[in-house]
Amino acid sequence: MTGNQGPAHKRSMTRRKVVVAGGAAVAVASVGGGVAVTAFAGEPGAGSTASATAAETCYKLTSETTEGPYYIDADKIRKDITEDKEGIPLTLALKVIDSETCKPVKNAAVDIWHCDALGIYSGYESLSAGAGGAPTDAPSGTPADVPSGSPTGEPPSGAPSGGTGGGGHEEPTDDERYLRGTWKTDRSGHVTFRTVFPGWYRGRCVHIHVKVHVDGEWTEAGYEGGHTCHTGQFFFAEAAVLASAEVAPYSANTTERTTLTEDTIYDQSGTTGGLLKLTYDRKHIARGVRGSITVGVDPDATHDGQDAPPQPSASATPSASAS
């Protein structure tokens, strides 16, 4: 997917003005024909909307995060990534803009991928944490040759520093590809996916992974060349996650859950950090959820997930590195 990577040039990183309403800074963004008002920080409401006459506010750069070990490069070119997975229907409406010029980024390839309701990633079912909180093929018993003392010398070359950092990329262990997909932004920078509300696993809050690729070409075979200008994650307000936990099949997930404020990858910056604006019926979340966000990117930069800040280790278990 990434192909040839052109050099990035230095760009102005000045923050743009935001609309101020009721003493709080909010971002006004056109999403699917409507105007959504979402706070830059804190948990968004269940779908407050308002009309506005001002032009769309230009967002600052959306936070970069680790890619995680379970990315599969542009394997499925599609908007509906649900396949046969059970869960609360989720419509994910994204808009990609250049954070410097405020212009839409059209014809970009947007990848998303996430776990199912029980914490399992397709392509890595034997490695995912799942509802039990441990890999499905984890050995039982206590090893008899546990090393003692402290390690000496330098760490092996290529070893991650500063905690898990999402671990290295893992090769797929199976042919499943549910809850993964790539699609093209339109002339307005919009792209919409149909999926299900993600579940959770040990060490991470509920999230969706995303990559944005630019300067490539769309062919009959898919998307070729270009470079990755953004690698990030989208996050969900606690109120929505708690509501989903009451609904099957999420209610069968007994794994201890990491909250939004406890997560080691979400940077607590609200919209800039990837916090979605969620719209749903508070009394009947099972009917479906709409999540939306404007993603501000630097099309000239390369952010493939390897340059993300290191995160502290959440746990020593394999599932903690499944970012």
C-alpha cells in the first residue's frame, strides 16, 4: 500500500480558530449533509446538532498513534466490512482534510480495522485476546524454567523501547478478514463505513484503527503506491461503551475492561485524539450507532505508525501489546 514515499516538507503547525459557544471551544464540521457540534475534549453527547452559517473550522492535526500488530495492507476494498459478525450496527462517517489548508483530501485510501464484540481480530484469531482475556492458543500450566535475576547487556536490535509500543507487526495466522476494509474519500473528503460497534480486550479501551494513504493510484486491483500520511485510532465515549455492554453479544465478554481515561494510547485530547462524536438512542443502543469525526492530516508527511510516541506497558500479558 505505502509504495514510494516522497519527502515531507515543513509546514506551519499553527492552531486554527474554533467557534466558542457557551464558554466552551467546539469544532463545527459538516458531516453527511448536517452540521455537528462536538467538544474538542470530554465525552460528546448522544448526537447534539445545530445549524451554523460560518465556514467549516479547520482542525489541527489529528494525533498519530501506533499501528499495532494486526494490520493487513488493503486486503479488502469495500465500505461494508461487517461480513457475518454480530453486534450493534455502526455507521462510521469520516471526513479527511488538510489541516493546514482546510481543504478536503479527495481520492485518499482510508483503511479501518477493529476487533469484534468479543475482542477477536480477523486474521489473528489465535493471537487475539478474546473474551477470556488471553490468546486462544495460550499454553497452560507454569513454566519450569523461568529465568531469575535481572537481564544484563544491551537489548536485541530492533526491540521496541518505552513500553509495548504496540508490539511489532504480526503475520496473519488465518484467512478471516471480517471488520477490515479500505475505501476512497470523495471530492469532499468524505468516506463512510458500515460495521459493528467494537468490543474490548485486556489492556485497551474500545477503539478502531485507521490509516490514510495519499498520492497513490486506484486501479482495478485496488490502491497502489503513494504513502501513509496518517496512522491513528478512533475512540468511544464511556457512556456508549457501558450501554453496549448490556447488549448481546457484548454482554458475554467477561474480560476486565480498560476505560477511556485508563488507556495508554488515547491521549485524552478529545476530538484531536480521535474521540468520535456518537449519535444513538440512549435507551435502545442496539438499534444502531453513528460515529463521526473530521480527521486533520498533513498529506506531505509520512506517518506509518512507526513514529508514534511510545506508550507505557499496560500489562505483561500478550494481549496488552495487541494495540
